[in-house]
Amino acid sequence: MAVFFSALLAIIAGACITIQAPVNAALARGLGMPFAAACVSFLAGAIALGIATAVSAQVEGRWPAFSVPQPWLFVAGGLLGTVYVTTAILLTPRIGAAAVMAFAVTGQLIAGIIVDRIGLLGIAVREISLGRIAGALLLIAGAVLIRVT
């Protein structure tokens, strides 16, 4: 049952990413600047996460251990997210939400296979298998078909 709810939550998160792209593209049209739209999007998210962190810390009775992670980790996720959000803002009006998401998921899977293989940042190492390669190739083919048809 836990696997079902985890999968459902991941599907909902994926849907949010898809809906976020045209929402941010519309914000960019309204503001007249894609980078401003990305900035506003991140600011809204940062405020929401700040509130969620404060509530969670209060409930759990502990605060984040800000002195533990390496300093570069404090900015790496935000910089990577900036690339994704800004790219989605720029490409969604040009190639459509489905194509942006198809290529983004393809990139996620390919990067995920590499990250798993090298065990990036201490995650468990998982070998590259024929099934993983086939899945990546099928996603590439699917992304291309979504874009050209």
C-alpha cells in the first residue's frame, strides 16, 4: 500500500511540474521577462517552504542543522532548479507543454541512470542494465514522437 501512495504522490508531483510550465510561461508574458517570472516563482516557493519548515520544526521540536551540509549544497539545488524552470518558461510557448515535459522526463531518466551508476552524493549504486537502457531509448523515442506529431 505504501508503494501505491508513493507512486500516486510522484504522479501528482509530476502533474504539478507540467502545470507549472504554462503557469510560469503566462507569468513571463505578463511580466514581459522570463527571468522575472522564474524569480517570482522561486520567491513564492521559498516563502511557502519557509512556512512549511517553520511549522514542521515546531511540530517535530527541532530545527534544521544548517551547519552540517557542505556550503555548495545550499545553492546547488536552487541553481539546478533555475535551469529547469527558466528553460520550461522559454520553451513551453514554443514547443508545447507535452513536448517540454517529454524531453524533461527523458533528461531526468538519463541523468538518473548516470547518478545511480556512480552513486552521486552517497546514494546507493545501481548498475546500468539492458532494461534501463531500453527504457531510456523508449523515452527518447516517445519524446521525439510527441514533438513531431
